[in-house]
Amino acid sequence: MNRPRTSTLLGYFALGMLTGCSTPSPTAGLRLNQIQVIGTHNSYHLRGHDSLLALIAQVNPNARREVDYGHRPLPEQLAQLGIRQIELDCYADPDGGRYATPLGLARVVQAGLPPVPDPDPTGRLRAPGIKVMHVPDIDFASSALTLVDALRRVREWSVKHPRHVPVFIMLELKEDALGPGFTQPAPFDQAQLANLESEIRSVFPREAILTPDDVRGQSATLPEVLRHSGWPSLDSVRGRVMFGMDNEDAVRDRYLEGHPALEGRLLFVSVPATHPAAAWMKRNDPVGDFERIQELVRNGFMVRTRADSDTAEARTNDPRKREQALASGAQFVSTDYPEPDLRFSAYCVRLPDGVIARPNPVNGPANERCQKLE
């Protein structure tokens, strides 16, 4: 009878120890799109100062409610909460200083409200480079003021945890202003799109990024390779990150110019399933799009959806959207509440038994022997 070589047995044992499973590892053969993880929405966002929230409420009480949330720093989300998808709102700032003096600082004083502390005592906002915040001038509190700062924190954690499932980093590239008199964002033209990729490469070496080229290989389009070969195996891409563009507007179209199947690009984009660049896409409504999300997942695509929005589910402790999101099979289920905000309720979004990643409920293996994939 043929017996496994000693080296093979030791390899099974080592992998089993890393994944928390008995040997041999049940993750062998499992593909990246056959898992599900929890992510955070606007992952950098800090709850705004009370004076700023009061100022917002004077103009739009609903908007004040919608931004009344905050997240832990990125390393804590990754290490303590098991988050494996993050989202960063990005503003181009090629000359530096465009967002260094938020209008809201003066407005709260004019309104007779307590002053807001300097959000950038070290001057990070004055240097050129992409900035990370929700809305300039009024909702700018961020745990990572620049894109490079945010990515470095992810990279530092990743290097210390080389067997993690890939972390998906969504970037929303923002160009819109609140209106006349407010800070006018710089456009993400071709020069700034190139700078975006340059900033990413300044932090992550190429081999640490799962790119569209890596998935497409020699195929002409991404949907073609997903039909015939599928995504890489989970074990082959552990310890890496992948990037996706949140935009489905003119910025996305600029990014695709000259790169219809994302040849040479770092970011995946959300496009219709028939597009040559289709591999990952946004479907933020897991209730209305429930069947469509399941169809996309069964057809090999990766999907991000949201379990809650605008603080509504937390305020009423309503789990319905969360349960639909988890059952939809979307690989990335995003939330503002990876842990409860007890000002509102016990509402939060976690995978069963607190695991970091689980077999996908729609396309994962039915007889998976180990639910703990990281």
C-alpha cells in the first residue's frame, strides 16, 4: 500500500495548525470566490465632533443621523474584529493643502458652538498626496488622513500575518463638492489615476497584490477565465491584498480607457457581467438584489453587498438586511457595526461562531469539514 511521504504529512500538519483544522487541510482546492468575509463601510471614519454634528443637524437632521458612527483604527479592525474588507474614500490633492483647513472649523465658532480641535496637528494634510475622508469641510474625521497612511497600516499587519485570507480594499475616488463656497475637490484625471496606482505601489510590492492580470492570465477577458478556470485557489493567494474601485461613473470609465479588460491595472472595477473587465461587482441592496447576487456568485463573480446603511438598522436592531446579505453569498458583507454601538442597540454583523472567513453559503463546498478558514 502506498503511504504519504513524511514530508507530505508534515506539510499537512503545518497547514492544519495554521488554519485551525485537522489534517489534511480542507482548504486545499477551495477557491478565493468560495468564501465569505465581513468588511467595514467607510473603514477610516471617526464619529465627528459634537459641534460639527450639531452644525450638520441645523441644515439636515437626517444627514446628522447618517454620519453618527465611527470605526476602530484599521489595525484593530483587522486583528481584533477579523475584518477582511475595508473601504477608503479618496480625494486627490496633487499640490497639498487643499483639505488642510476645513470650513467647518470656522463655521462652528461663528455658530457659537465649542471649537473643534485641529484634525491634523502633524500637518499630514498639507503635503501632496491622496487624502482619506468622508466629506471635506464637515465630516472629515479620519483615523488615516492619507491613502499611504492607511495602506501602510494594512501592510504592516499583513506582513505579520502571512496566512490571512486576502484583504479586499475598496477605493471610492471622490470629485464632488458640497456646493459653492465649499472646498472643491481635484478631479481624478489620468494623471491622478496614475498617481493613485503609484501610491499603492509605494506601499505594497507587486507580488503582494492580486491584480486583474493575475486572475485573467492568458485569457482575453475576465469573464472568459471565470467561466473556464475560475479564481485562484485560496491557499495560493493568502497574505495578499486586492483592490476594487467603488465608482461606477466617469472616473471608472477613465480608468478603463485603453485597458478594456484591466490589462496592467491594479484595481478591479464594478461593471456589468458581460463587460470584458467583469470579475467583481457592487450590489449594495441584498434585499432587492438577493436573487441577482446569488446568480452572480453561482456564475463565478465576486460581490460586495451591505448589511446596513445610514445607522438605520442599528437604531432599530433590525437584522433583516444583515441576514439577507449573509445568505446572498456575497463574498464581502460590509457593515458599520462589526461590533455593537450600545447607544443604539446590540446590532452587529459577524459570521457564525465568530470565524473570520467561512465557506460561501451559495457556492462553497457542501461538505466542508472545517468552518475556520483562517
